[in-house]
Amino acid sequence: MDLAEAFENSPNMQPIKCIDMHTTGEPTRIVYSGFPPLQGTLLEQRDQAMQQYDSIRKRIMLEPRGHCDMYGAIIRPQTELVESGDAHVGTLFMHNGGFSTMCGHATIALGRFLVDTHDLSVFPKRNELKLDPVTQTITVNLHAPCGLVRVTVPATPDGQKSDPSRPVKFLSTPAFAAAIQMEVRIPPEVRWPELNGRESIVLDISYGGAYYALVTAHELGFANGLKDVDLDAVTRCVRKLKPYLSTHPEVVAAIQHPEDKRLSFLYSVMIVDPDLGTKPADVAGAETGLCFFANNQIDRSPTGSCVTARMALAHAKGLRPVGQRWAYHSLVSNFFGTGAFCAEIVEKVKIPGGKGISEDGVVVQVEGQAYYTGTSVFVVEEGDVILSGFTMESVCQ
């Protein structure tokens, strides 16, 4: 179409080109062209994006071009691990509140995209990817802000395209439990009605490329767990709980990453129901989670990086041995009856600089399926005052 081509080729309209995908209903908007140049290490690029180009993140993620639950990934062809030969390509992850350090659902989507694209201006090292003729898979070494993630993508026999009928798998960066059965006092001004006057809750904290506070729905006062859950009530609860936990001294002490302080923040509250979720035939068990991250964003997928964190936590508790497969559901995968992430621990590791329970970590393999939903070119027309993005919550404050 002539108008679409005019938008795409007009530098005056600042075109940003994207491929959209979803993993169990959770979007990934992959930015492959139009984001400003970034320099330095990948974490330095993340810092630069946050400090200088946050308005562009908002433009891509929020209304009117996105929505408050949009998620995105920016292709970074040059990073220090790409230059050393350890990675094929890098990525930055973004959401409604800023930039993350790891994202499993987006990694699964990126795996397919990076195999399917043959545009060397987007992915200069695409021709270095090799097909394993026995398994008909291609390994992509992806540099995420938390470290190196090894992605195994099923492919067609000629290795030219991904095979959407089979799951993408990734090997996590080292994951570890940071705090087990931490009792946290909840002051009166933070308490929610379902707590029924209780003054404290018990939760765990675990790291899977980002830090998660994990707590059961029953512990929060929701007697039926996540079955037929009142989403508005749970959201009101987390809106009070997450900001409180983020500044709680014991929680802050637990989320100090032993290698890089830029990874030391509480990314999410994951509400868990260990009794809900269908069990696929090839796994030992199943459970369901409801993940609130960023600015009260709800993950539609089972949350791949938190699956990693949950596996590490279960292993630290003596509940999950190496090699045992487990299924993780979201509310969406339960609703549609498909889309669970399956995971297993493949290796025990030591965490450099880790102390106590955080000294012992694991590498987790997570698998799931992602699908394309479309392409887009976002522009800023002359005279448009909404250059960035907004949420209705910010407008109505």
C-alpha cells in the first residue's frame, strides 16, 4: 500500500519497525529497526536506553500505539558477548514501567524470529546459525541483560525457518533461591480485606534472571486459590503489597545480586496455586501462577524467567531434583487448555559471590511456543503532541 510505504520510508516520521508475536497470549513486540543507536556493554546500553530514550519506550509500549500490558524486545546486534563470539545477538527487554533484565516468554518468541529472519542488517550473524540435522533444531546464543541464554529453536529440514509445531527451549542463566519462608509483617495501612486481620505473611524470594517474590494465593487470604479468582481483588492486594516489599529491609537485603547491583531490584510478585493446572503426560506435576510485574502489569504467559526462579526455589527446598519435568500454567493457559511452560533442572552450579542458600544455583531448561501476530511500523506525524505514550491511570491522577 502506498501510504504504508510512505510511512515506512519517511525519516521525518521517525519510523520504528516491529514484528509482533505472542507466547501463551503474552505479547512480544520485537523492535528490529528505528530505535536510536546505543553504545557500550549491554547493561550500559540498557542504562542509556533508560536515561535517554525512555520516551521512545513509552511510545512503543503505551497508548495510543500500545497498551498498558504490552511487552517488547529490542534487537541489539552488537554487545560485548557478540564481539567475543559467545553470543550471536543481544536484546533489551521493555514493558510498561521500564526495562527488564530477563524475560522467558520474549526469549521463546525471539528464538523463532531470529531463525526466521535472513536480513543481515537486522541480525548480522544469522548465517552463523547451524542446523543440527539429527534433532532438526538451531541453537541461538542470546545475550540478555542478565547474561547468556542458550535458545534451541525447532527448524524445518532445510534450516531456513522455525517449526511452530514444536516448542522452543532455552537454558537459563544460573538461578538461585534468595530467601526461603521469609515472614514479612504487613502494617495496617498496607493490609487488604482478604488478609482478615492477619499481621504478617510468609513468602519466598528467588532469582531467575530477575528477582521474584513468590507467595501462595492462600497465604494472601484467597481461600479458593487461583480457581475462579477475583482478579480485581487480587490486583488491589498486589498494588499494596509490591511497593511495600520493594522497600522492606529484609526483602531489599535478599535481592542484592552477588555480581551486578543493576540486577538488584524486585521485579515481580508471583502468586502461586500449587493445586491448580492440568498435568501434561510427560511431566511429574503442574501448578499455576499469576504474575504481577513492572507497573502492575499482568503476565498472560506462565512467565518463563519466573518458571526458572520457581524451579530453583523448589530445588533449594528439596522438592525438585535434577531432570524432573514440571508444568507451569497461567490463567490464560488454563482457560485455553494449552500453552503451559514445561521445565526441568539440567545442572547444579555455584553462584559466584553467592552466600548462604544463594551460593547454590541451578541451570533450568524452559520450553514453550510462540506465534506471530503481525507486523507494524509506528510513526510520529508532524503536529502530533502525543509523542510519547500514556496510560489512563497517568492521565487521571
